[in-house]
Amino acid sequence: MADQISNTTTAQALSHSKVSTEIRVRYAETDQMGLVYYANYLIWFEVGRAEFCRQKGFVYRDFEHDTGAFLAVAEAQCRYHNPARYDDLLTIETQVSEFRKRTVRFQYELIRKESQILVATGMTLHVVLDRQGRPKSFPTSYRHFFL
Amino acid sequence: MADQISNTTTAQALSHSKVSTEIRVRYAETDQMGLVYYANYLIWFEVGRAEFCRQKGFVYRDFEHDTGAFLAVAEAQCRYHNPARYDDLLTIETQVSEFRKRTVRFQYELIRKESQILVATGMTLHVVLDRQGRPKSFPTSYRHFFL
Amino acid sequence: MADQISNTTTAQALSHSKVSTEIRVRYAETDQMGLVYYANYLIWFEVGRAEFCRQKGFVYRDFEHDTGAFLAVAEAQCRYHNPARYDDLLTIETQVSEFRKRTVRFQYELIRKESQILVATGMTLHVVLDRQGRPKSFPTSYRHFFL
Amino acid sequence: MADQISNTTTAQALSHSKVSTEIRVRYAETDQMGLVYYANYLIWFEVGRAEFCRQKGFVYRDFEHDTGAFLAVAEAQCRYHNPARYDDLLTIETQVSEFRKRTVRFQYELIRKESQILVATGMTLHVVLDRQGRPKSFPTSYRHFFL
């Protein structure tokens, strides 16, 4: 119960803390429809997460190395609102929408930088695993970066 | 209302019509966690869709060519239950779970072939677009393949 | 000198030992030119290598696991003769063209299965590394698969 | 003969005209060896080419759109000197090493930005094709960007 409450509070507190980064669409990321292939958005979400970490004060590479923990993806979801095209400059807005003992949820917005048109929204849910793939608690030394 | 009912009926009728295909995990599809990178599951879903079409009696390439219509992805979702690893042989079970005038929804199950362990479940929602990217109705000459 | 000679002999002996496998072009592998994006051919070469190993009697996954050795790519090359397109069924012919103490060279031919048109030819050169990334000799217990 | 001479001259003139850009290694680009998967280097070469064009004064997207011409890849080659790892910041140095009537050759150097260690060198040869895939001359309105 207390856990529920603190989670709700945390989620609200986090909602204003977006991190923004940019990517330029590669030719490799298009398909024969002339638009970006849909799986590539999940790769951009990963870029958003990495930059989220960097701007919050740590490098995700160090997180894995120092703690032996991995943020494995348990669920991913994307809604495609408007197409992204080759050479488009896109802004990725990333935020943590939920932070629990063993899971973290990120939310993403992809926006065409010039026109500010919404390209996509998405979500990834991560569970903390150790090197053997067993669930573990979020390393305490890194918790403050998310709060 | 009538539309609601017929859609429901259609969905039920389709629910038994799964198509099965196999893929072998490529080294390219792994990442440094030693497991398959999460975006690749959406590529496998596409392989599942292509084989769904083929086993239902048509080739998706011809669909695009003959009708000038594209099944653009409007939404995608994946739940990762158990990891897939390099060289695993996976079964993809694909079915249409919803077929409407301008949209089609596919559902997927990924299973490790040998152990029958569930690897992932997912969904993609598609809208029918013409070459200019405008919504259009599902081409009538191809409707029977989905019903 | 003796080493040179035995290598040359080996290369000749190996030249008749092609392994054939098939892949079907995925939508994800195309780009907005309407053809397959050029980097994907190197992924198919990897599929060819994996099937080469399997048909020679071992699984590359086990090779890494059992010996702690990796076949890291030192050089790759591809000539693109005719385009591959979405849904094409391609045959990959793979062979070892050179087998030395610390390196292995593979050669590839990609052919459209139906028309037998040559799509691409390529080569990859591999060095044997241990888990720390240091060069090592080819594990003796696996040498006979290549000879 | 005159053509041969002017080509040689051009190649020399171009050799000092490198364009530099940066990329950060994505998690998606690693494999289970813990290093970057070898096919991804060709994608980075494409990023190098796109930035080469931009810094020379045009956008490759416009080139395709305005002229109806495509720079299809006829050959690609890469030598892997030192591994690239997740989150590495890499500099891509791109230059045109040969510019002929119907072909263009690019050369690339990949360098770890911080340590200045050479990661890879490579080359791509391109032929100019029209929308139907037939060879054509390099569009005259874009020649000056390469000279």
C-alpha cells in the first residue's frame, strides 16, 4: 500500500523531467514504402534512453559494468502517428513514467524537429536482471538518477 | 452497430486460423547482453505476416503491386516473456485478430521450437494507405484471403 | 615456406566444398530505392557461414562456447552484381577459400533461386580471438571441420 | 586517354577534401561478442556519405528527388582494425577518392574520437542509375559538388 502510494507520487514527480535528443534518419532505416521501417523506432527509443541517462548524470555502459545489472526490456509499444522519412531530423523526448523496485518504465515522443509534427509515441518497460538473467532490485547507487 | 457486430463475428471466425513459420536467430540480431535485441522481434513479426499471406494464397509483394495499397503500421506492441538467443529455432504463430474496412490487426506468438517455451507475444495494427499515403478501403479483390 | 605450400594445397582442396542455403528477403531489408540495402548482404553472409558450419558437422554457437574462441571479422568485401528485391528467394553458396593457423577466409555467392541470376559475390576474412580479444590459434578440435 | 588523365587529376585534387562527422554507437549495433556487429560499419559509411554531401552544399535526398538519379552501391569493402564498442563516440572521415562519368568512389576512416585509435577503413563504389535501374551519367548540375 505504502509502495503503491510512493510509486504514484514518484510517477508524478518524474513527469516534468523530459530529456531531449536528436537523431537524423538514415537511408538504412527506410524501406521500399519510402518511409522509415517500423522496427527502427524502437532503436531510436534506445537512443533516447541512453541520452536520458547521460543527461541525468551517468552513462548506461557504466551502469551495466559497475552494477552487473541489465535493464532488460519486458514490453515495448509504439504508435505511429505520422511517417518519418530519410534525412528527417527528429527530436526524441524521453522520460521515466514509472519507477519501481524492480522495474522502470520509459515514455517517448518522436517529433519532426522543423515542423514540430508528432511522428510517434511509445513506451518501454524494463526489468532489472543480473548477469544470470535473474530479477534483482534496482541498484541503490543509481536510484537517485531516476528520482 | 451492425458494423460492430460483424467485426466481432469476423474476429471470432479468424481466431482459429493461425499460420506457422520458422526463423533461426542470426548473430546480427543479438546484442552485448547475449540475447536478441528487442527491436528485431518486430522484424520477425513482419516475416510472420509475409508467411501468413503466402499460406493464405497470395504474396504481399503482389498485393502492393496490384492494388497500389500498403498496409502501413499504425501501432505495434510486444511482450518479451523469455529470451531468444543466437541460433535458436523459433516458431512464429501469426493470425489476424481483427479485420475492418480500413484496418487489419495481426497477433503473434513466438515460441522456441524445441522446448516450446513462449518467447514473446505481440500485435501490429495496420491501416490501408494508397501510394500518396492517404487512407483507403481494403482492396476488395484481396478481402477473401483474410476472411 | 612449408606453411605456404600446405595453405595453397588446402585452399585448392576446399574449393569444391560449397555449402548452399536459402534466405527470403525481408521488407526490413529493403530501402527507399526499392531494393535491398547494401549492408544487409553482410548479414546474409553470416547466415551462410552459420549454415556452412552446421552442414560441416558443428554449430558455431557451440564453437564459441566450447573453445572460448571467436571468429572476429578482419575484413569484408562485397560486389553487387544485380539487385535483390523484397520477397526474393536467394541461394547463398558459402565456402572456405583459405584456412591458416590464425585466420579463415570465406567466399560467398548470392544467386536469385528462380532465375539463377547472380546477385552478389563477397568475402570475409576472420581472425581467431580469445575472450579477451587476443589472437590465438584455431582450436585444434575444430580444425578437421574446415579441411 | 584524355578522360583517364582528367580522372587522375581529379582524384588527386579531391584527396585533401575530407569531411568529418560523428556517430555514437548504439546498443542495437552490438552483438553477443560485446563489440559492434560488422555489417553496421557499412551503415556508418552511409552516414558519412550523407554528411559529405551536406557539408559540400547539397542534401542527398534532394539529389535523388531533383535528378531522378540514384547512387547505387556496386562494391563495398571494410577492414576492421580495432573494435568499436557500445557508446563509443566515433569520427567518420569521408572523402571522394575517384569521380568518373558514371561512378563515384568514397573512402572512409573510422576513428575513436577520444583516443584517436583507428577503428576501420573502407571504400564504397557507386554507379549512377535512373529510376528504372539503368546506368546514366552523373547529373551535370551536381558535378561541381564533387570537384
